Amino acid sequence: CRCRALLSRPARALRARRGLAAGPEMHFGFQTVTEEERREKIYQVFENVAKKYDVMNDSMTLGIHRVWKDILMHKMNPCPGTLLLDVAGGTGDIAFRFINYVRAVRQRQLQRKLKHHQNLSWQEIFESYQKDKFNSLGDSQVVVCDINREMLKVGKQKAQHLGYSEGLSWVLGNAEELPFDDDKFDVYTIAFGIRNVTRIDLALQEAYRVLKPGGRFLCLEFSHVSNPLLSRLYDLYSFQVIPVLGEVIAGDWKSYQYLVESIRQFPPQEELKAMIEDAGFFKVDYENLNFGIVAIHSGFKL
């Protein structure tokens, strides 16, 4: 199995950890903390919210996060045979969409194939259909990588409940030091995760490293609203409503207070674009969704 071969190789994860000293000060929301404190606090946030993560996403965004993720998938437009790495994808939303998308493409391919072979006998058509039926992803695979065990646990439970198993793997790993060899993946996605990475520059370098030449980087993340009136309304909703929802639904005000604060500390669209370019990516651009509440950044490893 191609996927088992990929994961069984001892990755270059044993290389020296880069820049992980606890010295530099950085932000955890509006707090100033050391680098190591930030790592620990963010890990604790997602350990606390894992079981209610999906419910809170629906509540906070009124379900619009589903549309944003669908747009990301259509922008990716994966074909059968694509190998996707979804980083910080613990609960599986991007992975499941990827599988559904590729299956739909495969189904359309099969229908076109049968349409062009109308002179085949019923037996030949049946055998062809059965053969393709058992390879519904066309050798596509998605590897979900997340640093948080609880998030991965929730994702695996969802996958089992929804019947996803083919072409799907779960790996515990750090975005800043991915446990994969160079030039392995066709596409790298990170949805609502890069904001929680302590060293974004290292995560971007790792994304570049593990992508094949010609591979694509896609990042979906909360961003900055440029319209002053909408920005004020968005701030009002974020600071007055989201932490309350966190307390009511997840019993956790502080984690969702961090969430809204972290969005304000995150680099704006142009700054993140420059960081992606600095990591080596070409043809970097971004698309604002809902007036910049979120943005999709894209780049290629050439």
C-alpha cells in the first residue's frame, strides 16, 4: 500500500529541532508569553475544545465554515491519484471533502467511459464497473496530520461513524517539523490551523519541503476585514458573542476568547502572502471570502 509505505519510512523527523528555544516572547491572543508557553497553551486549548469543535464551528459561523471549506476544495480541484497532506486537520473536515470530491470525479469518469463503450456486452460493462467500483478514489490518498491527540481521536471517530476508511490515514505530527520525507505530496492544505502554529515561518518551510515540485499549497484562515463599518460589527460579534457561545456550548470561555484575540494578532492578507513567498513558493495569491473574514492563500512549489 502506497500509504503504508509513505508512513513507515523514518522521516527526517529526527533532524535537529530548529528555533524552538523558549526565549523569544510572542503572543497568545493578547497575552505576551514565551514560545514554549504559547505551544503549551495552544495545545491545551484544542485538547479542551476537541469534542465540541465541530459544533462550535457551526455555531460561531452559522454554518458558513462549511461553504468556505467547499470553496477551498473546488479551488484545489483534485483529480484521481492526488496525494493530499492536510495539516492541523484533526477532525477530518477537509479530508472527508477531498474523498467525496475525488469519488465524484471518478464516478463521472466511469460514466463517460461506459457511455463511449455502448457496444460492449452487458457482461463487459458489469466487469468494468465492478473493477472501477473497488478503486473509487483512483489511488488518491489523504493524510491528516495534527499535533493534538484529542483532535485526531475525534476525527477518527467521525471517520468511522461516516464510513470513511479508503485512502485515509491519521498521523500525529507537528506542522513545524513534519514526519514526512521531501517531495512527497501533490497538495498541502491547512484550514484554520496556521494561526495556531507557533512559528509560521517554519511551518511554511516544511510545507514547501514535503510538496513535490509542481505541488500546491492552500491555506484557509481567518483574516482581516478592510471595510471599517463591517470590521466594527465583526469585532462586536467576535468579542461579545463567540466567548459566550464557547461557555454555553463547550463550557470554555477562555479558549474562545483566545480564538477571537488570535485572529486580531494574525498577519493580514498581504503580509501572509509575503511570508509564503519567502518560504519559496511561486504564483502566490489570495482570495477574500465574506469581505475578508477569511482568506484562501495559494502558492506553488516550482
